[in-house]
Amino acid sequence: MNALRLLPVLSVALLLPGLAHAQASFEPKNIWVNPGFYSAHFDSGKGLENSNFGLGFEYPLSDTYRITAGTFHNSDRRQSHYIGLYVLPFEFYGVKFGAVVGGFDGYPNYRNGNWFPAILPTAAIEGKNWGLNIAYVPTIKNRLYGAITFQLKYRFGTHE
């Protein structure tokens, strides 16, 4: 069986640990919303799109786990989608550290634009309503352009 067809199953399997720590009831006021992100590419001479606008959501299941999904206009000027699980087990001076584990699509030079798995080291800085996710995207030669990404996010309502 094609490994790419297993991606939805693998995504659910990755989400299960976080779901086990989920809150008893869904609270919409906890949802973070983002307008995409900015990518500071390591290879700035390739004419890549740095402003990757889109729409994404992040929902905390606990202090450590959050589910995320969204869509954005990628660095190759194509539409991409993502689904994943943030795992942020470490905190240092209010900054959470860990990784986001999930899948992406839409990159024409990587698996012909089809879904692929990814693990990206991540840091999250969060206030009452505003937050910032910072992630490291590795370079995969002739397939994916490396960058540090900055994702501004906003949480509507009040968080307690």
C-alpha cells in the first residue's frame, strides 16, 4: 500500500496522545487563529515567497498538546494545507519548546505536491490573547526550502 495513503491514519495516531489529555469539554474561547506566517528563508536568492498568508487554527488540549490545521499560500506560490499536533513539553522563561508533528501538502518539488509527514522544532510565546509560534523548517535539497517561520496568532475572548 502506498505510504501516502496511510497519512490520514498516521495523523490520527499522532493525535491520540494529545486527545488523551484533552479537556473535558470543548471551549471555543481557547482557539488560536492565525493569518498564515512569515518565512525567513535561508536561501534568499531563489525568489521565494516569504509572506505565506492563509488561515489556521490551533486548539490546546492541555498545557503540552495542541491540535492544529490550516491552509496557506506557500513559498512556491502554491496553496498548501496542514494538520498536526504541537507537543511543547519544555518551558523556559515563559517560552514553550518542542515540535509540531503532522503533514503538509502543496509543494510541487516534494512528492509532486502530495501530502508528506514533517516534524518541525518549535517555540511558542503566548500572552492572554496574542501569541507567536516560531518553527525551524529544514532544507531538503531540490525539494523544500529551509526557513525560520514566524506565525502570529490571536485568541478571541478571554482565557482563564
